[in-house]
Amino acid sequence: MQAVILAAGASSRFWPLNDMHKSLVRITGKPIIQHTIENLIKAGIDQIIVVQGSERDVEKIIGNKIGDARINYVIQKEPLGMGNALYQAKELLEEQFFVLNPEHFFTHELIEDLLNRQVDGGSPVVLLGKKTDMPWLYGILKLDGDRAVDLVEKPTQGEEPSNIKVAGIYLLPKEFFEYYDRVEKHMYDYEDALKLYMKEKDVRVIITDRDLPTLKYPWHILDITRLKLLEIKGREIDESVEISDSAVIKGPVHIGKNTKIMNHAVIKGPVWIGDNCIIGDHALIRDYTDIENNCIVGAHSEIARSVLQEGVHIHSGFVGDSVIGKNTRIGAGIVTANVRLDRNYIKVVVKNKGVDTKVKSLGTIVGSDVRIGINVSIMPGILIGRDSIIGPHTIVRENVPDNTLFYSKFESIIRKRLK
């Protein structure tokens, strides 16, 4: 059986982590897409096709083979939607294949269910569905029992045909391309082809109740990381790790090669700490934190429910519910505010529009190679672009673009004291 992973083009990046394809963000030691490929292999998929952009960044990182599985790559030159991406793989496909998004690392648990439903229902097309409380953000199915009869992309709020979204795994026959050829070409022509197929043939749906990752927005990395960290069982501590006698480690943890856990540091799992890291004196690393290779968390720091990409250095302070891009340097006294004073949902400005995250705890998303000075405070839901500099004693209340110097200006007053 074949699987096509749609990991295509600039549209599959997100700012401020836009220096690479979003599926190449590392969690628990590997790019997200590699977790997905490895789980496809577990499910017995031995032919994998990855649709990528012209930069070929996925191919450069992943390579052409994982285990015994061969990975073929095709190029989508422009970000023209899922249908166009899949069409690039047409000539490599056999009579039946899976299509999925790169963040679906749980796939091996569901592929057999989709295949069984195909046999039981006699339908060549089977979709995975999932309930959502934000149907206006997704493609929503209209159902007749377990049969899909229509698909509405991002329906108007209050006019949704159901609360079941298409969850991003599709079992398709090659004849699907005949329907794709019949629809007008635009960003959502893949969905139009599915709708046409639904009108003329049988399409079945399996609705899952398990947590499913999505990568629509950059803060979704935190949800995906949480799911991966739940897979850690017990203590996975390399024999080369140096742990101070006064350090405290609780719960499931992974600690990689040559990492040092210093005096009175406390780690409360589930936590992943990569290779060649330093966790400083009296540092607190709290549950659902992922610290990738070559990171330094300085003395008296607290890191909670956050993801640090490779090479991040933090001197001291608090980082909560945040994603910090690779090679970023953060001075002493950082505070990432992660909860509103009124405890309402946090909104994030994306492409000049406010997006309700539907979460009440969210810190900051920081791009790669950022420099943050001492005693900086960052308000909830702020995005900071790559290669930017945040000056000392600054309060960041708005998004900071890439390659920007952002600082608060203080007036120095010097005068003679009156006696």
C-alpha cells in the first residue's frame, strides 16, 4: 500500500517559524514528518511519496530512506492547494493509496480501521472524521449515517452542516483523479473533487474520538508535543548524562547524551531533554516541555509546557506555553506572560486578523536566531519574527516582524540633588 504525504510549498510554513517547512519543526528529537513516516512504516506502508516545495527542504532533512521504506519526492512549484499537490504524485500512484497531512504521526492506529471500513462498506473512498468545537475553521462534512453526502469548507459560523471535520486522512482510488480533472482549479479544488465524488458515488466516514494533532497555526505545536510526550514511558536517561545528587527528577522523562542536570534542578515529567544540553542550578522544568539538542537553560529558570528548538540559550526567567525557535538567545529576567488578567481566551493576530485560539494559556512564539535582552516581558499570544532583536527592559505588546529591532525607549535624567 502507498501513502502520499502532502507537505508542499510556502503555504505550508507559518510565521514566525517560517525558515523551514512546518513539518520540520522538531519534537522529541525528530522532525514532525519523520514521526509520521515511521508510523506509516509500522502500519505496513512501504511506499511513501512526499510532495514538497521547490526548496526541497523536507528531502534535505529526511533523505530518501527510513528503515526499509523508500521515500520518493515530487515537487509542487507553487502553493496551489491540496489537489494540485496530490496531482504532482499521480504518475507514481497505484490503484489505491492513502493521503495524509505531515503531522499525522498516529496513523498506524487508524489505517487498519479505514481499510476495514472500506471492505465492510464496499466504498473505494473512506475519510477520517473528528468532532470539533470550531467548525468554521475546517472542512465540515454533511452526513447520512456514516456516509458523506457533502463537504463545506470553512462554513459560516452558525450555518455548519455538522460538527464533524475532515481530519486529514483519506483512502482514495486512482479514479479520484478523473473527478479532480472535472472541477474548476483553485485553492480548494481537492475538496470540490471530493464533493463531486460524494454526489456520484459512495463515500464512507470513520469518526474517531482520539486526540488528533493539527498544524493550522504555530501554537498547535504545543498540542502536538503534548501528545508525543505522553508516549514516554518511565525514565529514558542515557548513561552519559551527568545528574547532580541534589537534582530531583519525577515522572516520565527522556534525557539525551552528554546532557548535564546541575545542582538542585527539578524536572517534572513528562519532559523530553535532548543531547548536549545543560539544565542549570535551581532550574525548574515542568510537565509537557520539550527541550531539543544543544540547549542551555540557565540557573533559576522555569520552563513550563514549552518547546525549545535546537541551540536555544536562556539565562534565567519564566517561559510558559511558548515555542522558541532554534539558536535564539534570551537574556536574564525573561517573562512570557501566558494568561490574560481576565482569564479569557487568548487572541493572536495572524495576517492582520485576530484569531481566537480557544485556549486560556498561551505565551509567545519566537522565530529562529532572535536575540532578547535582559528583563524583557512578552504579553500572551505575541509572535516574534526570526532574526529580530528585542532590546532590554522592553514590554512586547504587539507582534514583531522578521529582521526587526524592537525596544522601549527610556529617557535618562541626570541632575544635581537638592539638599
